[in-house]
Amino acid sequence: MIIELPFDTSKSPVLRRYRMAFFHFSNNNLAIRKSCARDLGGYDPAAKKSEDVDLCFRLAQSDRWVALREQGVTVRHKARRSFGAMVRQLWGWGFHVGWPYRKTGLRGVHLYWFSNRRRKIAADLELFPGLPFLVCAYFTDLHAAFAAGVASAASAATGHSAAAAALAGLFAFFFWRYTRDDRETGLPPWQALKLGATHLLINAVFSAAVLLGGLKHGVILLPATIIPTKGPELG
Amino acid sequence: MPGPVQGVVIEHQLASRLRSRRFRPRASPVQILQRLLVLLNLWPFEGLLRALYRVALRRVIGRVAAHPGVQAVYGTGSFFDGGRCLLGLSDVDFFIVLRPAVERLDLDRLEIGALYERERRLFPFLGPWYEKEQSLVFLGEVARGFPLLESFRIRASQGRLKLIAGEAVPAALLEGCGSLRDAVVEAESLLRVAASRRDVHSANLRFWKKLFDKLLGCARIAGLHAFERCARAREDLKFLEEDEAALYFRRADPAEQFERFDALARELFAQIALQAPSSDIEVQVEPASLVEARAESPALAALGRRIDFAVRTLPPGRLGPFPRFSQIAIEEPLTVLGLRGPLHTGLRAAMAALAAHGAEDESWLVEAAISYLVVKLEGGVDVFPLSPLLYPDLGARLAGAPGRFSAVRALHQEERSLARGALRALGTLYAQHDGRIHKLPFPCIYREDDRVVLRDVWHRLRGLVALEEGREISDPRALAAHLGHAHPRSAAFLAELADWSLHLNGHGPARRFSNNLFRCAHQFMAKVLEGGRDIEVMPHQIHLGLSVGIITRDRAADLREALQSLTSQARPPDEVYVVDNGSTDGTEGVLADFKSLLPLRHVHLAEASIPKARNAVLEGAAHEIVCFTDDDCVLDPGWLAAIERAFLRADNIGVVGGFVQHHQAPERSTVDSYYGRYHHNTT
């Protein structure tokens, strides 16, 4: 899961970056000093299910406090027990994540290309800092595949068969790259297929939730594809 | 990027130098473009190119110099010298001098870099920021006692610094520039360039002319004018008199030129040693038990398939008799390669083998008259020449005859005084970072690597003892005992610190270590590096009040498991505060069962709101640190102990987090697999 605050150019004439280094601390494993919580104003009831993201964003913007990841601060978390509960959890989390972004007061268009293969943001672009709202979008192989697929279908529908075929090829290329994580599970084919389909569905649910929830909160957000990680890396 | 953590940030200058100085090859299309540009160095194009350079400098340097953190920008290189230069090649270089208030950790460095790169987009020939970043001069660091950048000192002494913008650095700062040590350090860095540049750069004579000219410039600084004249008169160096543009198109054999360059450097060092007064230095060095052994390393095996060499190992310790600012610490036994063929071929093969098969930080010493340390770093390989003048003890170590060696007195004294200054400056940095993490804009989550922090601690303590007492003590336990004798009130702490270091590096048994060792180490270092006597540090075991906060709703069975894991904590909780967010199952009964096992308090909050429930915990908890977890989590036995250790590191740590791993469900399912692979192990 990528949670990142885009560049903020409001406080300095040049780039001032606040990044959560791809990760934030989720509430199932977060210890806080009371004086820090008081300073930050505690948890925001309006943040609903993203109260930990909101708190970490405010901490990132605070001049006084820092967040530390410590070796050995480890919990083991249980999975949801049913498919429906899993979808509900991802939907709820995604739908409310727009609020912390809205609260940061950041503006402008912030676009990122996230490389699934390299597990990092490979390129970023900042546009229109004067825009009165925030657009923060992460593009990945899955998004590229989706765009190529839609464009291919549109070309085919309008009779541009050569363009449709070329775009279908692009779709296949990007989709193949996206499925790399699903192909390398080491599971039997049927189980790998089920896991891959679940992964795809969850990506669709989560993206839709973030997009719709963001619109509700007055920001346009497109999250990165959910990827497997071996552990937290600090940017 | 590695996490900028407190311990690492406290100097770890070497790593940052190594990383950022790494050579990065240019793409071949750039080479082609460069050739075209060189052809344009003729009238009338040359005038146009020069004008373009001026515009670029005015624009880019003007913006950089306007940054409030920048005091001055100095230009250097043949473009500023007024002589002939090849425009289009990197003949424009500059030093950016930062005001005393600017710290290496401050945002300004990043800001200036971003500003530079943004402006440079129109003028790519000015060179990328990672090259310029090496030329940042932090006046604050110099004021503290760290040495001024050697390349800056050399150019100042040669009168090759031209102030382009801002206000000049104080003249007192430049006093003593152009010392013998500066010349030797510069010669070492030239050897590094000669050894590491790929053939695509070094296969023309212009490249070698620049290097030879600079090396002979070092001879001039060392006062060896006759040596310079003789060298220039040599038949094989006649090309130094020729025009650069013509030489750019004349092929050179990199191997042949490197051997020639290495030989000239050896002659220069020998002349310096011969002419400058020497002293016999005695340093107690541990016996270097060199053993004929072929270490188990895939990179070494790969090298063995390409060239012939003998392998020995050098025990851990330091390279160089004094704690140099950019000193190289050898933590593990160092592989020493005795080549049985040309040096250039061997070095190139070693670099290639390490790049392809080497482990991170794997280092080899290629033994020669001037030995070379080849180091595998994140994403690349670098080479460091070790001149016999600055590493006079290396020969003795390699020969297994420690104890006494001869060193040039002037170099020895300057190295000594620089080492003293640098260690004292490090002491002030340790004091500054005692209990406070310098907040950086990125990343916002910090992480301490205790192994790195302690490696630096022992490395500097070894250097301090070598400097002050002329004794070499490598083993942390022996060093702790030695220092404990001088500082009896810190003896127990030092002994435990040594055990902890050894344990972290897999050389000592696991046991429960005190939780405040990190901070005590900072305090001890701050005082000992500033010459403190019988140092006392704060207690190395401290108890913080920890409340555990759990929000629950209708998960009685999971809550039982979570509470059960709390009962087996190595460091028991001082309070467990549970907010029941409207449960209707048997949660009440579960809580009653744990009343006698845990210091449990619970409240009901009828409204189902997680943020409100968490605020209720924050308000109701009895202790300053509130550790949140969920009712569907199982805690590792060391969870609370690790949280307590983390908060003790610094007073401005507001939040501590860690790792969320997957708890395998009793029955496998696609949902469980999904969480295990994509959802957990990430935050």
C-alpha cells in the first residue's frame, strides 16, 4: 500500500517533500507519546477508518515530532475470515483515505509512475500548483494495461483495426508485467489463479473506493496497485 | 536511499563520500555528442560555445547563489583559468560554500540540489548534481573542526578558485592550504580516477594529459620542481605539451597509461619520502596473522576463473596509523589479493567480479606498491588507492611485522592534528544528537540500525586510543575493558555495550540487554571525544510507563488470544486499557478472566467510532506512552520491550511503529493467502 504526501511548494519557493516512505504505521502496531498526541490534536473522528493515516500525515508535517520504526516491535495480524469481510475492509479503508489527503491542504497535480518491478516510484511530475484542489495519482502497469485495453476497444469500435491491434498488444504487455507478482507465488496453478483473481478484484475495489471517496472529500486520488513486499523499505 | 538515522547521521561521512563519489558511466550517445562538441571548439563556434557557457553559469549559479543557505560559489576548472579548454567536456566545475548555520542534515542541501537540477535542464553540459554535491563546503563543519575539503584546499593553493557569486570565505580558512598532505591526498584521488574510469573515457590521450598534468601539479605543491621538469622531459610524456583537442582524438591504451601513471605516482611518493624529514613511528599493532587461504566468496571464485592471484586475509582493524576523517574501518577479516600479472588487468577484473558477484560491502585489498582497496557498495564498485605515505603502517601489517614503521614527519603531524580536530568535532555532533533526532523532510519514518551505530562507535574509539596512546585494540571487549579502566564509572556500561555489539554482529550470545545503551553510547562518545575524564553516563536501564490500548468489538475469542500474548511479554505492561466499542458477545467474560493476570482496566463506549475510542484511551491511560494494538493481533514477546527501547532513543520520538506480520489462519483459504502475500508484512 502506498501512502505518500506529494510535494508541498506552499512553504518554500523550492521543493519541500513530505513522504511517508511508502508506509505509514497502522493502528494495530502504533505506540504514541501522549504529549505528541496532545500536540497533534489526537485522533480525528472525521477520519473514520483512516485515522492512523491522518495522524501520521500530521506527524510528518510537524516540526517537532518524529516517527521511528523499531526492530522487534512486531505483531502478527489475522486475516479477515470471509471474502465479503475482506472486500468491506478494503472498501472502507479506501473510501475514507481521501480525508487525510484533503486535510493536508496540498494543492496541484501530482503524478507518479510506480514501477512494480523495482518496487519504487520511478518518476514523478508536479503540475499546476495553483489548482484549488489536489490531484494525486499513481500509475502502474495495471493502469497502463487498463488504459490500453479501453483504447483498444474504442479503436475497434470505431473501425481502426490496426490501432486496435497495436493497443491490444500494449494491453497484453502491461498486463503480463502486472501479473508477475501473481505468477511467482509458487502455488499450484489453480490456487495461483484464484489468488491472482482475488488480487485483481481487490485492486479494482480499492481503486474505485479511493477514487469515489476522494471525490466525496474534494480530492482526486488514484492509488497505486497493491503489491507484495518482503518487508518495509524506507524509500 | 538508506534511512537517515541518528547514529548514521552522526557523521558516517565515509559512507556518504563513498556512495556519492561513485563513478557513473555516461551513455554512449552522450559520448558521440561530446565528440561533435569538441569539433566545434574552433572559431567561430568556440566563441558561441563560450557565450552559451556564460549564459548557463549566470542563470544556474545565479539561482543557486540566491538560496539563503549559500554563502558563495567558486568556479574552478580550465574554463575559469582563462586558458585553453575543451568546451563541451566537463571543464566547468564549482564549489558551493554553505553558510555556517547550514547543517549537512538540513533541508538546504536537498533544496539546492533540486533547484540546480531544475535549472540545469536547459544546460545539461554543466554536469549532474551528484557530481556537484561532492563540492559542497559546509562552513559550519569546518568551524566545528572537520577538515576543509581537500580538493578545495588544493585549488585555493593553486589560485584556481574564482569567486563567481556571493561573499568570499574568510581568508583565515585558506591559511595553510597546499600542504604536503593536500598534495598526497590529491594524488591519491587522481589514482582513483585513473583506476576506475572505464575505457570509454580513458581511451584517449586527452584524459591522460589532464591526469598527468594534475599529478605533476601535486609535485609542484610538494616543492619537487626538478621532479616535474624531469617528468615533462620524458619521451613517453611528450604528449603533455600537445593541444587537448588533438589529443582527444588520439587513442591511448588505458592499461599502458595506467601503469605509467601508477609508476609516476610511486616515484613522486618516493621522492617526497626521500626529501621530507621522516620519523620512526612506533605503534603497537596486533600481529597480522596473514594466512594463505582462499575465502569462500562467489566473487572471488569468479575472479579466480579470470586471473591468477594469491589470497591472504588481514585481521580486522584500521587502515592507516591515525583515525583519518575518511578512514576505512575493516570490521571483518580483509581479503588481500596478491596479483600475479599486470596491476591494471587485475584491478579491472577485481572490479568486474565484485560488481557481478560480490556481497554488499565486500572489500578486497589489491596488494601492490600502492595498494588499492576495492569495495562493493550499493549499486556499484569503487576503488581507493592507499598511498604508502598516508598508510605507512600497511606495509608492516602486510609483511606481518608490526610495531615500527617510518613516516614523513610533516604528514604524520598534519594527519594527527586533523584526526584530533575531527574526533573533537564528532564529539560535538554526538552531544548535539544526544536524545534528539534531527527531523528530515524525507523519509518521515526513521529507523536506527544499531549495528551501524555501534560499528562507528567502536571504530572511533579504536582511533581515539590509537591517537592518544599509540595502541591498537581491535576487539570491542578488550577495548571496553581498556576504556573501563580509564573511566571506571562507565566500565559496566562499556562492557555491556561490547557484548551487545558482538551479539548484533552474530559473535556473541543472546541475552537481555539494557534498554538505554544507545543513548548512553551517544553520551559517552560526546564526552570521551572531547577529552572527558572518568565519564559517567545516564543509567543504561530505564523504566518508562507503558499503557497498552486495545479497542474491541464482538471479537471475544480474538481478544482472548491478544490478551494472552500480553501476559507473556518479556517486559510486562504497566496498564492494559481496553475500550469496548459496543460488544454484544462474551467480551465481558474474557476481560474478567484476565483481571488477575494483567493490570487491566476497561471502559464501554457505546458509540461505534474507532477514532473516538482511541482518544478515550489517550485520555484515560495512566502512563505517558500508549501502545495501540488491535484485538485481532497476537504480539511478539519482545513487543513492549522494543517499544520502550525505541522511545528511549530520543525525546522527540512521538510515534513508534514496527512490523505487521501475517498470522496464519488454522485453515488455508484464498483470503488468507491474499492477506499473507499482499496485505500483511507491509506496514
